[in-house]
Amino acid sequence: MASVPEIQEHGDPSTVVSSSQAESGGGIMLSPTKSREVQDNNLPNNDQEAQDVSAEPPRQYLTGWRLYVLTFALSLSLFLSTLETTIVSTSLISITNALGDFEQRDWVVTAYLITYTGFLIIYAKFSDILGRKLLILVAIALFTIFSIVCGSISNMIELIVFRTLQGIGASGIYAMVTVMQPELVPPEKWGNYIAIVSVVSILSSVLGPILGGAINDHSSWRWVFLLNAPAGVVATGLIAFVMPTHFPNLDNPTVRMNFRTKISRESLRRLDVIGAVLLLFSSALIVFAFEEVGSRYSWASPAILSTLVIGVVLFVGFVGWEKLADRPRSTQEPIFPLRLMKDRLFSALLMAALCTGPPFMTVLINLPQRFQAVDGESPFQAGIRLLPLLLASPVATAVCGQLVARFKIPPFYLLLFGASMQLLGIGLASSNRSSSNAMYGYEVIMGFGFGMSLVSLLIFTPMVVSRADMAVAMGAVTQIRVLGGTVGLAISSTILNNHLSSKLPDLLSPTDIEQISDSVQYINTLPEETRDAVRQVFADGYSEQLRVMMYFSAAVWVFAATLWERKLRSAATIQGY
């Protein structure tokens, strides 16, 4: 075979390099020539093309320096978009001190999350038509440009508006990186590469509060946004240079089109714009309702009820429209093919992802608050005390990747084990109502469970759908997990607020309660006897939160168990995918 040092955008698709040659230079590599070895029950449902794989040519992949550089660029862009959620949360006080409008501070985070959640599946599906490279470059450009704008504004309203637009870019980055993970390498390496990207996502959550605190202590809050600019430019340049326009179809000359061809009138007609709008607005309204309930509004308030009702109605309309868009005569490709929900395995994965979100986000967001309210720690010290959980998660992710890639362990076992660790850790933590070093051990158990569960979901998903549906399937699993996390935060916030509102009036004056609602650090100034009683009330409230989250973790275990098959799927059984 002729050796080529790198992939040419319009080169001969039949020119490939061997695996050993490709590792030494940037090139393309054939997937194993062996046809896909799966039994009939392992084939994706309703996909005749996937059943006739014997005639398909081997798939080609990026290798060598091109693969490493592209992985770095994608990881860098993902790091920036994920970091932006937590780093801004720790900077809200500095932002409101500079811009005013303290009562609007929560919208700085909420506006970002609304578009971040709403565009995930839209990006994933549109990239099937317009191409991965175009969509990832557009997403990074939007994120970088509006990061600069957010760091340059002069009032809170402008910041909220441009945070909404920044969230559109961040959503695209997260969606495209998630979709492209299993397309970078052959199936036998999925575990390693999905684990790498998952570690990056988790580490950004770890570093967010620390970097946010450091920036606000030693510089202006504007650098929270402006620091994205140089890194965004680097990621854009690397992806534009290294990533082929026709990725991931390196072996198919019929899809080697330039950007002008990809955005032709024919391509645009295939976009399910109505479905995208319905999904976006339904997601945005539902996220808004769950973000605001328990903080600004009660569950019975007209604002929450009307928002939820309209959101649900729009979602029902989305489902109906997708049925119409999936008709044979339709020129549009549905945003989410409803036939995927007929697959027992994919439906179970979606439900497992939905139920993983609430305990993960509740622990990640509320445990540091518990350390501050119950143990009297500073925000920085609370972040440090969370390190056992945050360090255990990437370790579990890396271990899971190795077990899947090197030892060909079916992800079914790893997801079930992760759900069990989740359930055990949260159960132990919920029983810890006072300051105790045992919490560090519970954090390790929870962190290991979350890390293994989250990466197992992403590894498992491409094993149960056809390659044609892989992008939208990965986007759906990601979006529903994020949505589940939002719902979980709303539930946990309501639990804590109800508990505090029933107990604190017996201990504190209305003025003291208002001071604590503004900053839990005020608890440290109370008389010792009152302080201890208030801390115990908070400890009981946070324990009640975790007990409810146990039910979600138990549901994850149940849905994971339903993924059992007589012939379990693994990297060894899907060669040639």
C-alpha cells in the first residue's frame, strides 16, 4: 500500500496507510477488514443498511499527529464551554458588585443554560446534513465572539442577552465533541477516546470554582469571559487546519464536498427547521421553569404552571411534527427519528441518562454549599473539600475506558457497577448529618460511581444504534442528561427551601433569615448555641435532598439492568462498524 503523510481534502479515497505507518505520521487507517460480527439481535432495529455490511468497504480513520492535534483542539474547546458554567457561578457576586441589578444575578447562569440545553440535539442532527466541521467551527466562533462581548459589556441586561448567545455556541461545542468522539477512532478504541473527553469535561467542573475564585481575588471579573478568546482562536485554527471537510466519511468520495455544496438549497431543504424550533422552545420553557421554581417562584405560581404547560404542549407538538417529517414523501430529515424509541436498549439508555442527571448535579452543586452552611467553610475551602469526588470521577472514567477498549468488557457491567456505586455513596452520604471525615470516603464512592456511569452511557450509545443515527443518538443522551440535572436541582432546591422555611423561624428572626439567604457565611456570626442549631437544620435539609436523590440512583440501576442481553455488546463484537 502506498504511504501518505497526511489526508488530502480531495485525495484518492483508496489510498490508505497501514496501522503501523499511520501511527508515525498524520494519515488515515483502515478499520479492521473483518465484517461486523454481530448476531441478528445485536443489529440496530429498522436499519436494512446496517444488516448488509458484508459489501461495505472498510472504514478509514484519522491517525498519527492529525488525530492527536484534533483530539487536543476538541478537548480544549470542550474544556472552555464546560468551564464557563461553573466559573461564572463563582463570579456572580463580583459581577453584580460591578454592574448592579443584584436581583437579576441568577439570570446570568439561567440564560446560558436555556440555550445550552436547547440546542444539543439540533446541532447533532444538523451536522449530519451540513457537516461536522462546519458546525463545530460555527459553534466555537459563536462561543468565542460572545465571550469577548460578555467581557466588554456595561450593564446586566446586556450580559444576560449575550450570555444567551454564548450558550448557543457552547451547546454546539458540547454536542459536536460528543458526537465526534466515537467517529475519531475504530470501535476497539472508543473506550479510550470517550474517556479522554469525559475526563476533560469533569476536570473543567473541578477547576471552574478554583479559577473563578482566583480571577476574582486577583483581577477583574471580565477575565472570566475574555480568557476564552485566545484559547478559542487556537482551537478554531487547529480544527480548520487538521480536520478534513468530509469528516467522518474519509472513505466515501461522494461526500467530499466543499462548504458551498454543504449549504446548498438542496441541503437546506433537508433541515427540519420546524422540528428544531419546537424542540428549542419546549426545552427552553421547561428548563426555565425548573431553574426558577424554588428560588423566585413557588410550584403553584402562575409563571411556573403556565411555562410548564406551554413547554409540554410544544413538546407534544414536536413529537407530532416528527411523525410527519418521517414520512417517506417528506424531503426533511427529522431532528429526532421517533423510530429510535422503539428500540428497547436505546430507550433504556435515555431513561438511565435522565435519572443520572439529578443526583450528579445535586451532589456537584449542593455539596459545596453544605460544607459552607454546615461546616462553616469558605467557598474556596468548600471547593477543596469536594476534591475527593472530583478526582475520583476522572479516575473511574479512565478505568472504564481501559476496561472497554483493552479488555473488551461489555459496558453493561460497567454501567451497572457505576449505578451501584452511585446508590451506595449517596445512601451513605445522606446518613451523615454532622461534620465527619467519613464524608471524604463517601465522596470517593459517589465520584467513582458518577464517573463510571456517565462514560458508560456514552460508550454504550453507539453500540445500540446504526452509524446513520449515531449523531442524533449521542446528542439525545447528552441533552436528556443535562435536562435531568436541571430538574434534579429544582427538586433538591425545593426540598431544602421547604425544610428551612419550616424550621428556621423557630430559631431566627426574619432579619437573620434574610441575611442567611443572601450569604450562608452569616451563620458564622451567630451566637454559638444558635449557630449549632441552625447548622443542624441545614444538615438535615441537605440529607433529605440526598435521600430523594437515592431514588433516582435506584432508577438508574433498574434501567441499567434492563439493558441485559444474552449476547452482551462490547468493542469485540462490533468490529467493522
